[in-house]
Amino acid sequence: MEENKDYRAYRYGDKLTPGRDLEIKHSIRCENMDISALVKQDQETLQTMRRDSIDSEQKAFDIVVAAANQWEQQAAVTQAIDQALEYLRIPEVKHTANRWQGCQRDGGWDEISNRVYKMSSQIREVTKYNKETKEMEPVSWDVSWDLYVQSPKQRYKYGEKIAGQKDKHYKDKAAAEKYLEGRKKAYSHLFEEISPLVPEEYAHHFTVNGVLLPGYTIEGQEQEKKMAGHTTASISEGGISAPGKEEKPSVLGKLSAVKVQEKAGKEPKAANKRKEDMQI
């Protein structure tokens, strides 16, 4: 509040948040103002004086609005710079370079990761007290595993979950280990490169303010880049060609292909065995 001999001006927290908000709200209260000269005028003169005063208020208001419009344009520049800084501040993801190793999760978890994917696994031994031996002895084994998108954005602790299993129960340790090895093999194709292609459905984990982070490529776009380069080369040589677009299989498609190959690999053995039996 600012005091004047004729009035009090109230300012309700004029505030500027760079690139975001501009707040200005003022009001005045006249107390004990000397209006002795005004009351000597007739109503028509006072009405004319009032219109002139309101016109002057409007001009001051228009100046404030024009300044606010100028602020909007400048705030947009500030916000764009902030978004670029946010992009540049995204840290490089930490990963195991496609090698299985122990991780910091409680309970003896192991993990493998690269710039796009992270897989964690655990075999937890369940024990029970044996009254005869007076010792804790293993009675079963629980298998848990998770497959996540390795998001470089810090607000995602693990990224988006793709698949997993929690506490799959086994009475036999060897069976538990066999199951887990099967899961690792099923997703091993995701851990062949340090920076594999990013499926389109997970692209938002690797873009900041609409821009793809450096070093990443979205599935399908690598073909567009190759075609663009090929077209440019063809034009420069005086010819134009349009090669067919080769579709890149999705993660689920790759997994299905692996299963088909495994099944196909088993069938010839059975067929050969039947052939040997017939020869005997």
C-alpha cells in the first residue's frame, strides 16, 4: 500500500514469473480528500470533467495493456529458451552396456540395461525352520523379473513397464532357474546394441519438448533417413529412384519370430528320429 495525502493505493502483489505469469492489480480509496472546489461546480460541468478523467484513465490502461502484450512476446522467448535448457540438461542414462550384473535394488536383484531398455531379475529363496536339524532350510524359490523402458527423464524412476512376473513359485530350484533363463533368452534381442531403435509407442520417453534426444532413433525413421539420403544421392547423379519401404518388425514381432524359430528347430529332430525308427 502506498499512501498519498489524497488517497491510498493498494497493490495486490504485483508479480512477474519469467516466461510464465504477469500479475498486476491495483485499487485506490479516497479518504478525506478536499472536494470543496468541486462542489462549487454544477452537475453538467462535473459530468464533463468525469468523462475527461475516465478518458485519461483509459489511455493509461491502454499503455499498461500494450506493455502486457509486449511482455507476452518476450515471455514466449524466455519460455522457449527454458525448454531448450531443459532439453540440454537431460543426463545420459546409466546402463550396464548389455551385461548382467548386480544392482542396488534390495533382495539380490540382477539387471542388464542399455540406453533404451532395462531388465531386472531375482530368484528369492524361501526358507522354513527344521525342528529336527534346528536350521533354516530352503523349501521353495520365487522368481520375479521386470522389463522396462530406460527413460532418461529423471521424473521416471524406472520408465514404462513392458513386461514382467512377480513371485512365480517353484518347489524346485533348477526349474526356477530354467524359467528365468528362458525369460532372459526371450528378450535377449533387446540387449544386442547399446542404443537400439526405440519403438514408436515409447518415443515420448526419449523426447523433450517435442525434440528427440541425441543418439536415439525411432523405429521406422531409420528407413526414412536412408531413403532421404538415397534420394539425394540419386538426384545428384541425375536419376531419381524410390526404393520400397522395408517395415521394421516391432518388439513383439521379434519375440514371435524367435519362438517360431525355436519351434522349427525342434521339429526336424523329431522327424529324423521317426526316420531312424523306420529304418530299423
